[in-house]
Amino acid sequence: MSLPSHGANPSHLYRASGVMKPSSVMDFSVNTNPYGPPNWLKEMWPSFFEAVEDYPDPSGYKAAKLIAERFALSPENIMLGNGAAEIIHFIARHAAGQKVVIVTPAFSEYEEACRAYGCRTEYVPVDVQNWKLPIEILVEQAKEAAVLFICTPNNPTGQVFQTEDLLTLLKETRSFGTMIVIDEAFYDFAGDESITSEITSFSHLAVLHSMTKMYAVAGLRIGYLAASKEIINKLKPYRPHWNVNAIALQVAQKIASDAEYAVRTRKWIDKERERMIRELMMIGFVVLPSAVNFYLIKDSALDNQKPLLQFLLKQGIVLRHTENFHGLDGQWLRAAIKKEQENDQLLSALKEWKSQC
């Protein structure tokens, strides 16, 4: 059995790894907010019962309007999706049979969606320990590509490409007809800086956002694409009617109006992330710098981290493997930032691993 292609699926990972699942498991492979949803979500439950009686607004106009206002855009610049993953499939369908370029390592859904629609996929790798966007190579690759995918803040590394480099790339590719898709699913963990407002300057720019990571509502499936009206109109035919349910639309409206929760969460996450990285390096692990709520870690004595992954699984600790990330190929593990007590248990298990080596 192959390892699962996404995190947050510990039972599948245990079966695929051949390790007996303990009665208690801590899942560090899921990279949503460890503090859970905002308190206001519970207060919304009564309104959900009313919402499900009728069909949802197929355009999600109220949510789109609130999202657009955050970036000084028009609602026509916003397309809502049943999670950002659905929109990735719209983009892949738009590029069906054509060349698509993916900057790697990156979220595996780009490749999976493009493969489903027969795209010719090519990869431009970035050295994870020298994180720099290879602009000249990307410009050359983009000349005959329908779509170019870039993930920043990057999943799985947690690192961020320089805005200046992204703008240079956009300027160099504006005449190609290539859609430049920048996935900012984790931007609100890294700060408030987003390239979304630049879509008014670059009609070929499309920016993906998830609303489920920071607000810990992954089960609701809500994300959006911000892009020029030209791009939105190209993708609209692929969107099913009522693709976002009424409850998700209500929550999306509330999220779009609640920046304070993200600010508070970043303070907690930043403090705990720096502590974890410092502690892990002190006990002898290699840890990449990160701007978000997860990081890459490895034991440099191992070419492939599978033995460490299995050791932790036996301890009831689940990290995200990197077997299906181009350029990582199992050489790293991804760990999410969780609450202090859970992070301490991960540290304790990793100290035990080091004591046995």
C-alpha cells in the first residue's frame, strides 16, 4: 500500500507503514490552526439550521464581496471553491493537454489534478536550503506553458519567496499568455503581506487562498481564487452550480470580517515555532527556517527518514512524510506546530530517538 498523498490521515498512514496504531495518536501531519476554530463558530450553529433549507447563492456574492474588500478588489475578481483544491482542478481542466510548470517542492494536488486532465507537467526545482526563485529558468519554461504553479508560503517547506522576485517574474511573463498561479494558502500564518492586490496590474496573475487553515474549519471546504475577470470567466464554465454549501458561505463571510483571530494566532504560533526549531537543533536535528505553522525536519544520518517516521508512529506521533514531494523524496519530515504540551511530547520522542542512535 502506498503512503497517503496528503496529511491528516493517520489511519491510512499506519496501515501503509505496517505499524500497529496505538490507542492514542497525536497528528502532526495536519497543518491547520492548533487552537481550533474561533469561538464565534459555536454561536453560529442556530443559523446553520435555517441555511440548509434553501439552496445556497451559487455565486456566493456576499462572501465574495467581503473577501474582495480586504484586497481592494471587485467581487467579480473572486471565485469561491469547495476548498482551494477544487479550484486547482478547474485550473488543470483549463490547461488540459497543455504544458504546465510546477515549482517544486509543492503541494501535491497540482500534479494530481494536472495528471487527471492529461497535462504535460514539467518541474522547476528549488534548493530547499538556498530558497531562491529561479526567475530566468521559469521565464524560459513559461513561454509555452498554459499554467505555472508557485506555492508561497511554501507547502511543505514553510519558506517564502521574495515578493520582488515574484513581481519580476510577473513582469517578464505578462506577454506569454501563461496563467501564473500563486498559492497563498498559508499566507495569513506568515503575516498580512499578499500579492493578491497585484492582480489589478497583472491580468495573468491568479492567487489561491484557503479559508480553512487559519480558522481550523477544514471539514467545511472553503477557498477562493482572486484573479482578473478574464481568468475568472475562463474558469467559470468548470464550476458546478452550488459548488459551495450554505453553511460554508456563512462561515466564509464571518472569516472575511475577522482579521483579529489571525493576528492572535500568529503571535502564538511564531513563539512556539521558534522554540521548537531552537530545541530541535540543540538535540542534533536539521530544521529548515519557516514562516508558518509547520517546518521540515530531518536526521542528517539518514538518507531517507522512513526509519524515524516509523519510530515516531510507534510512539503514537504522526509526522508528514515527503515521499511524494518532488525534490524531497522522503529526505525530510514535515511537522506542524501544535500546542506546547503536544510539542513537548514530540521533543521527548525525538530525544529518545537520538539516545538510541
